[in-house]
Amino acid sequence: MRIDIITIFPDYFAPLDLSLLGKARESGILDIRLHDLRTWTHDRHNTVDDTPCGGGPGMVMKPEPWGEALDAVTGDAPAGAEEATPRLILPTPSGAGFTQKHAERLSGEPWLVFACGRYEGIDARVAEEAARHMPVEELSIGDYVLAGGESATLVMVETVSRLLPGVLGNTASAQEDSFASGGMDSLLEGPVYTRPTSWRGHDVPPVLLSGDHGAVERWRRDESLRKTARNRPELLRAAPEGEFGRRDQE
Ligand code: ADE
């Protein structure tokens, strides 16, 4: 998968060299390209913002550098995928709520472009113009306001990338994640343990050492339900009728 990130802070993305994503980039599974928006400014101060039309606080990102940046970045198709259309992601607190479902869908795309806004956001005509050439999605990572789209982009890139075949050592582990479709769907993952079996007076639950796979599965499901009821009760209420048996609801 190719991912282009346009930002005024390319250094913000140093963590993408680390760990699983760093390895996926080295192996070629992930082709992440960073672009400094100021490359597409033409004044002495490399200006990317201006005051909002109609007044109000803060500054708005000017459309011209964004237009040129998107033309340059999206005009350059990945090798062997000249027909591929990029999908533009605009991280914004006013976007649709980003979920594991979005991540699963986006992980099937060949090419994503993230446009990181700062200040009060990007002039709305940029998204309007981009939508004439490619699909555009506004996504929010939560009901709070970040200083810019960079940290939201890091979150979404990591969430999508770990779903690509070959990125996680064990593909089963992604299927069992909290929120994963087909696996734990609307339940949270319960507690996990490793050796030593006794540590500072705390013991690993004996069922996990019993070798009884059926009992382990039942225990894990019960623990998932318990954790979901405690931390995210609304997920249980939102589950389809009959999703969790009567025993589950008790
Ligand atoms: N930019 C600022 N806040 C954001 C949020 N919550 N999600 C995505 N992008 C953002």
C-alpha cells in the first residue's frame, strides 16, 4: 500500500520508522512518503495560512499550496498501479468517527493520501476541488480537538497498516482484537497473561493452564463480556438482539 502524508511538520512522523511499521516499510509492504506542504508555497515566508473570511479567531490554511500539493502528489501513481485512484483522507474533528470498520475498509485500498490541517482547518474549497478527482473522506479520531491532523494521521496510519497482510507476525491476532469484524466484533478483549504463573502473589487464572481449550474459550468470552459491561456498557446495548445469550447478559 502506498501512503502519502502532506503536512507542515514532516518530522512529526519519525515514529513511522519504528517497530512493525518500520519493518513493513523496509520490506516494501508499506510505501509511506512524507511531503512538506511549504514546498508548494511561493512567497519569501512560505505562508500557508491566512485570516478566516467572515472574521473569527485563528487562521485558516490557504487553498493554493494544498491544491498544488495534491496535484503533484496524486499525479504520480504508484509503480505498476498507474490506474489506481488515490483516496484522500482529511483528519478533522468535524469528520465521521474513525472506527476499526473504517480501518478494515481502508486497508483494502492501494493508495491513501492524508492531508494534515493545522490552525482552524483547511479552506473548504480544497476538499470540494479534490472530490472532483478522487474519493474524499473527512475522519475524526475522537470527540476532542487536537492541535492538528498529524497525530490523528499517525493513529489512522498505524491502525490501517497493521491490518495489511504480512505486517503482524500472526494474522489471527488482528482478528481477535477488540472491535475486529468477524472476531470480537462488539466486545472488548479481556485480560491476558504470560509467565511466570505466579508473580508478587498474583496468580494466572488456573483455567488458562488447564489445557482445556473449550474452557479457555468460555472463560475468555466471559471476561470479554465483563470488561465490556464495566468499561463500555453502550457496546452491549448496541449489540443486535440475541447477539449475546441470556447467560451473557446476567
Ligand atoms: N484534528 C484536530 N482534532 C482532530 C480529531 N479529533 N480527529 C482528527 N483530526 C483532528
